[in-house]
Amino acid sequence: MSDKRDILNGSPLLAGLPPEAVEELLTIARTQRLGDGELLYAQGDEGDAMYGILSGSVRLSNHTSDGRELLVMQVERGDWIGEVSLFDGLPRSQTARALGHCEILVLDGKPLQALLDAEPGLYRHFIPMLCRKLRLALSYVEGVSLYSLPERLRQRLLELGEFYGQADGDNGTLIDLHLPQEDLAKMLAVSRQAVSRELKKLEAEGLIRLAYGKLWLCDLSALRDAQRAGR
């Protein structure tokens, strides 16, 4: 129960929920366990619930008409997904699949909607979550439309640093996320080789460090400056 309470009370995406609201949400919440690779929901499914990650990771992806996968993002413990389709009533725009074994907190749509109808003041706690998703979507569209690969890569690294960055002393900011280069390439809709070349350039410039399958942002200010300059 403590993990469930933590994700409702401690997640920055639902920050500020009053204690009584947390308890009410816990009464309608349920847990779901997924094995590695197991489907949580598919692109086109009805949006009948939202999900908080209690443990493990979940991949969100789209699939093109010719079967290619575009990895949108990878979410970790404390993140929420599925809320957009739940609130707008439209089908799921992505596929969500477990990466490793996961435990998920499920808020089913009907009891959640009944609670929100009874206490409409709770809606304001969900607004920041929806705004965050909107910002990410707009950033992605802008990147694909306007930016070169180096610019898109820097922008994605900055976003990953913002949401998953952990201070690591003199090493800089560790992106605390299992993210192989192949997955990063899928996020950017390019080949792994292309991403690898650009990462090596950033490492040579002292902006990032790659080691032991991990990635550090060594100089966030310089990375932001390079992104603003478009070089």
C-alpha cells in the first residue's frame, strides 16, 4: 500500500494531492503485474484507464503502416501513462509494452470519473500531467519538422535529463534510464549507426560521456547553448 500511496502523493505529476484525495484514489485503484514484453494496451484501443508505474519500465511506441516501430518514450517508476485517451475519449495513440517485469497501478476510468464528478476540484491536480504530455508532443512535432538530427538528439537528451536526470558529482547528470542506442535511434526515427556517430561527436566535445551502457550529460549549460545556437 505504501508504494501505491507514494506514487499518488510523491509523483511530481500529481504533486499536491491532499491526503484525503490520495485515500479516495487508493480505494478505486488496483494493481496489475506484467511480464517482460507483455502488452499493457495497443494503439487504437479504447482509453478506459490510466496507469502509474510502481516498478519496472514501460515502452511507448507507434507502428508505421509498413511495420516499423517508432519508440516515443520509455517510462519508469513514478511516471503515469494513458491519461490523455482516458480524458479525451479517443483511442490510444501508442502501444504500451512492459520492458522487464512491471507492477502497475491502475485507475479505471468509470470509478475515477465518478470521483472527479463528485469532487471536481481534483481535476486541477491532473492538469499539469496533461500539459507535460502536450509539451512533449509539441516538442516532438517541432523536432521532426524543423531540426536536423544533431539538433533532435540534443533536444531529446535535454528532455531525458530533465525527467530522468540524477546528479552524479563530478560526472555530471546521469540519465537514470536503461536506454540502448537502438532505442534512442527509434525515438528519433533514424538508424542506430546515425545516432552512434552523433553521440561520439557530443562525447568528443565533452558534452556527454558514454560508459558501461550508461550516459551522462557532462555540461548541461553547454548542451543547452549548443541547442539554442543550432550547431
